[in-house]
Amino acid sequence: MTPGARPLPRLRAPFYGWWMVALTIVINGMGSGPIWSGVGIWVKALEGPMGWSRTQLTGAFSLAQLEGSFVGPALGYLTDRFGSRHMVLMGMLIIGGGFMLFSYTTNLAMFYVAYSIIMFGAAAGTYLPLMTSVNRWFVRKRGIAMAVAGEGYFIGGVALVPILAWAVNPDLHGWEVTSRGIGIVFLAIAWPISRLIRNSPEEYGLRPDGDPPSRGPEVDAPSGTAAPTATWGDAPDFTAREAMRTASFWLISLGHGLCAMMIATMSVHMVPMLTDQGLSLQMASYVWAAAMAVGAGSALLGGYVGDRVPKHLALFVFATIQGAGFTLAVGVDSAATGFLFAAVFGFGNGGRNPLVTAIRGDYFGKRAFATITGISTAPLYILTLVAPLFAAALFDIRESYTIPFSVLGALGLFSGFLFLMARKPAYPARPGVAPRTARDRANAANVRRSDVH
């Protein structure tokens, strides 16, 4: 070093929580495009050569939702028990195997089995374990972190659905070769990408949000007892049983289920519906991609707003807009009206998407987050099972989506009011743990008085 020269400052490594956000974008995007957002493409690709009705094709998607209603709570428990890294590895391997089986489908039963395997892998290895990690890596910035992490769902729809629509064309690759290629990709990257997953900052001597190391446990001065597990401004940690005893748990669960019901119905029926209404398959895929693109921008807005206003109020606004956008779909008769629908629906769905996950972290903490989220998906999976089948059955009878979309849109609008009523619950009183807020102290005092009497 030259005499008198100052040493170059060491660059601070980026907080690994943001690397977790980036990984979540990539993995969720890979799952969203060919699995969630691309259901309608598969329906159109199989409808002609196989001769199956839309009710029969929708049945595979709905069967997978029924499967999810049973395994969702177990997957949440396993994520909390074994960590996100193992779940992502297992899930991606199952997805890859499912697509390989799907590529050799020759009958309806085989299609149902293959798609159930794919959806099980997606439930086990994408959104739930990844968002659980993001919830643990962030507290103060949880809303915006989850909003950015949730971009993967929208990016997958924007980037991969038009490519999928192009690839399944029989004059190009066809659906068999396309699904086989997707399976090979998932199998090839499962191990290396899972090694980058880190379950929580505490495992590496770090703190959420990149805060400096703790000086030690905080102590409540009057009682001398240690503060609750959740520090650093986090919500107190509820157990799954404690969360289920609150009204907010069920209001959020049902509200989330109604919103997911609309997405599930759109994923299955939007592309076929738009082609019935005069749009080409490629144009219908562009409309869906536009809804995902608007949702991507709106998700960032939702995360920003959710860190600054009560999340249940923000959810009320975005969920109501999503319900209104859903009802516009049956009026699409041109590219212009299609993109209008995409703008309204995408804005509501995008802004709502990160908040419905972040609000659980704010209300119930992070220790049992995956278990709580997994249990709360039971009504979600039931609704996403029934709604697409309901729309398909009425279409096969009436050759129109007007009635089912009107009914489901009205139910979707109701989700906003459920979120509006979901207030932050008081921390459950526990022996030896000092209440953290005035509301929690009042709750603890009420519990002590009831014990005396």
C-alpha cells in the first residue's frame, strides 16, 4: 500500500434476507407459469385431442385442491419442523416427476394422478415454505419483503404463460414434449437451488431485517421476567391452537379462501372463456399475462401500503377491487375489453396477494407461522375445489360463464368485508410472560380475575 494512502472501505454484504426474497421470486415464478397460471393453457391443449369436457378437465385441478385441503396443515407442520430447505427440495423433485408422468398421459385417470402429483409438489415446495422463510427473515419490512417475494407468481404468469401457449401448439412442440421438458428442468435444478435456502436468520447468528446482533434478552423491569419470544418489534408468537381460538384467524382464512377461489377459477377458465368469446389462444394468453403484469406492480404498492396502514384496511380495498374485476371477465369481447379486465382484476389481486400472507405474520408471529398458514388453507382449498367445478358444470349445461362468474364475483366482493372485520388479536396471557402492550396487559388482567373467581 502506498504510504499515507487510506485503505479501501470493505463493502457490506447484502442482507441474506433479500437473497431469500430473490430465490422466492425464481422458484415461485417457475411454479406459477406452468402450474397455477397455465392451467387454462393445458385445458385448451387437451380439450381437442383427448375429447374431454371442461368439467372432466377441471376435475383434475379440483381434485388437487381437495388433496391440498387434507395435506395443507401437515405441510405447514413439516415446514416448521424440518425447515424450508428440505421442503423445497422435496417439492421440486415431486413436481418434476409429476410433469414426466403427465407427458405420457393417455387417459383421464392418468391425467388426474399426474396433475395431483404436480399440485402436491407445488404445495409442498413453493409458496408455503418460501414465504415462511421470508416471514422469519423480516419484521419491520415484512410487508414490502413479501410483496417483492410474491412477484414470482406474477412474473411467472407474464413470462411463461405466453411461452407455454406457444410451445403446446401441435405444429411446434405439442403438450407432451413441453410437459416432459418442464419435468426435466425441475428435476435438474432441485438440489442446487435448495442448497441456497436458509430457514431463518437466527440459525446464522443474524437478526431479522439485518439489525445488529442482540445484547441479550430484554427483561421486563417490574417483574424481572424475560420478554416474550418475539422481539425486535415483532408480533408475539401464537401457537396454532391459540391462533385458531381468535375470530381473526377464521375471518382471514375465509377471506383468503374467497380471493383464492377467484384466482383458481380464472386460472382454469379465463383462457378457454376468452377463446369462446372470440379471442385467439395467443391473445387470451396475452390478456392473462397483462393481468399478471399489472398485479406485479400492484403487489409492490400493496406491500408499501401494508407497512404504513393497518393491513386489514388495505386488504378490504384490494379484495373489493379484485371481486369487481372478476365480474368484468364475462363482458370481454375484444382485446380492448380484455385488457380493461386485466387492469382492474390484476390491480386488486396483486395488491391483496402479499398482504394476506403478511397479516398472519403480524397477527400471530413467526414461530408457528407455517403451521398456522397451513391450517388456514383448509377453507381455501375447499373453495378452490368447488368454484372451478361449479363454473365448468354450468358452462357444459348452458354454454355460458355468465351465471357462475356473477355468483362467484358476488362472493369475492364479500371477502373484502371479512378482512375489514379481522382486527389484530390480543396476545394470549401466559404464566411468567410479561404482556407487551396495554391491550395485552388488560387481557392478562382479565384472565387473572377469571382465575380468581
